[in-house]
Amino acid sequence: MTLRARMSVVALLAVSALGAYAAARYHSAALEVYVVEQMLVQKSPAGTDPEFIHKRLQTLLASAPEPGDRIAKLLLLSEHLEKVQQLTLAELDILLGKEEAGP
């Protein structure tokens, strides 16, 4: 294999890696929101509407003007959710902010 062919392969690999990095960076925030939302749904009390949790989480995240603040809130939620097996309605209200009564 000539030097030119090797350089072409290296360049192709570098461009592919850069594309994968850019895609992961672009979708990472949405993935974090999805994972935390699913953890909330799984650990919420029985009978809690997943749509209710989705709306409350979106409202909580919308209250943070900066993307860094949203990520910080998601990380705090994630840390708390890792430590509990099941949430009560009171814990759910505390985590998602008390805006309306839970179902």
C-alpha cells in the first residue's frame, strides 16, 4: 500500500470520527433528558401518568434559561434517582417542582 493510499485511509477515518463526535455532541442533551424522564417514569408511584411527568419535567427544564443550568438540573435529578428504588408523590413533587397537584 502506497503512502498516498495510507494517508487517504487515515483521512477517511479522521473524518468519520469527527462526524461521529459531532453527532454525539449534538444529540447528548436530548439523550440525557430522555434517560432522566424514563427513570422518573419507572420510579414514580403506581398510577402516575407518564405524560404528567413529561410535562412537569419540560416545565422544570424550561425554567432554566441556560443549557448548562438544564444539564445541572438533570444531573441532580439523576443522582437522586440512582439512590432510590421507588418515589412517593411527595418526592416526585419535590424533584419536579410543586406547580400543580399530582394525579
